[in-house]
Amino acid sequence: TVGAVAIDRYGRMACATSTGGMTGKLPGRVGDTPLVGAGGYCDDAGGASSATGHGESIAKVCLCHQIIGLMQSGLGPKEATQRALTNMQNRTGGTAGAITLSNKGQVGIHFNSKRMAWAYVRNGEVHSGINPDEDEIELL
Amino acid sequence: IDPVILVHGGAGDIPEWRVPLKLHGVRKAARAGYVSLSKDECSALDAVEAAVKVMEDDEAFNAGKGSVLTIKGTIEMDAIIMEGKNLKTGAVAGLSNVSNPVTVARLVMDSTPHIFLAGPGANSFAREKGVPFASDDELITDFARQALDDFIHGRGEATSELGQESKHG
């Protein structure tokens, strides 16, 4: 799965997610990706989020909607993403990751799978990582 | 507000040899999205579409070219795009023979009263909107074929990037 979230200079937000699914899936299987609130969710009143990982688990808890809801309750994007993923793992046993932006441009990245590739650009810097707590910085 | 683009290239048990490919791809996608954000008529929507298209075109990722295969060896892709001002949304599922499912999702959002098209209807919609046809040979990679073969023969760890629970759905 791949995904992106963005905020532009006018404060408008968007998210997108795209996937091929899981190897050996049954024809006709649809995962979390195209489901509003599961594979992606965006509301300028809170933020934008895109998910990746075990699709059935993500869909069961409407992961991205839950993340944005937690943010609207006052949590920052990092804490909201982490809490929603922990809840998902506790309730379903599945692992996943998500990227989140707040409507102030704050970044939240978390995954409870082994790895998740991510990158973001802000203020002329490209940040990226794939292992937990990694943050490599290079100039744009 | 300072524009920001944030992307991911998938989560799971990504093997060591795929790590540089993934990192290169997500950095390239984030840069492409930021270029879109930096234009005069900047739009977060344009930026996320541009970034995702870069990764759909990169066979290091499970989307577009490089998508994993169903048990029958076919490709079925899903995508969503959403904006936060009016909650406008477009999504597709079970899409085949297009390079950029996210663009078809955007067309659903921009040119229909619906939010979600699936299967044959989504494929017909893409054709009607002039989305170029991409053959299976263009989209299916050797890595995806190997992953399906490993899955069928119970050797999933060699190529799977999903956790143990994911192999069983």
C-alpha cells in the first residue's frame, strides 16, 4: 500500500491511499484502502490520515477516522496515531501503520508492524525513515 | 501555514534488500508532492495525487505497477482520495488494467455524484474517462509472480511483506 497526506498554504488538506492488496487474496476481496475512514480520512477541522497494513484489521476499527476523531478530542497527531494503532492491535491482533497530519501541519507517524517506509517534506527538508524511531534528514 | 506533504510506502516485514528501494521511492514521491504544493495554484489534493502516482509507477511498491496478485494471478487494485474542506471523496475497488488507480478515484470524486465504484463498473468508467489501458504485462512484476508462487507453496517469508497474521487474512 502507498499513501499520502498534505496541507497546502491555504490550510486545505487531502489524503490518498492506493494498493494492490495482499498476495493470494480471493478475487473480489476489498481491503481497507478504498473505505472512507478506514484506509484514509480527511477533515480540515481535524487533520488527514492514510493507513497501511492488515486491511481487515484496519477496516474493523475504521482506523483513520478514529485517528482524526482522537485529534478532534485534543490529542496531537503522533499520540492519536499511536493510540489508535494500539487499540487496533489489542482488538484485532493485526498490525499496521499510519501517517497523519494535523490541520496545523504537525506530523504523526507510527507503526506496530516491523517496518513502514515514510517521508515528508517541510521547510526545505526531506525527512524519511523505515525502522522505528528513524528520522534521516536531507535538504530538498 | 507551511505546506507539508507526508507519504508512506507500506508497512510490514519489509526484507532488508527492499529497504533502499522503498526509501528512495518515498523520498521521490514526497518531493514530487511538494513540487505540486509549491506551485501558484497549489492544492493539497493535487499534491497527494502526484505523490501517490509516483509510487504507483514504482514497482518497489504494492500499488499500480508491482501490485500483488490474487490467487488466480490477476491484479485487482483499490484506491481512495479525499479532501477535507467539503469531505469530497472518490474511491475505486477491484480495478484492473490502469497504471494509476488514484487518478480514477479522483475522477469518481470530480465527475460523478458517487463516492465509490467497484469491479467492472469501475473499469468501464475508467475507459469512458479516457484513462489509458495498461496491460497485465505492464503491471505484473517478476517479484509479484514470485510472491504468489511462494504463497501457494507455503514459502511466504521469502517475499511477503506482511506479518504472519496477514498471510492468513
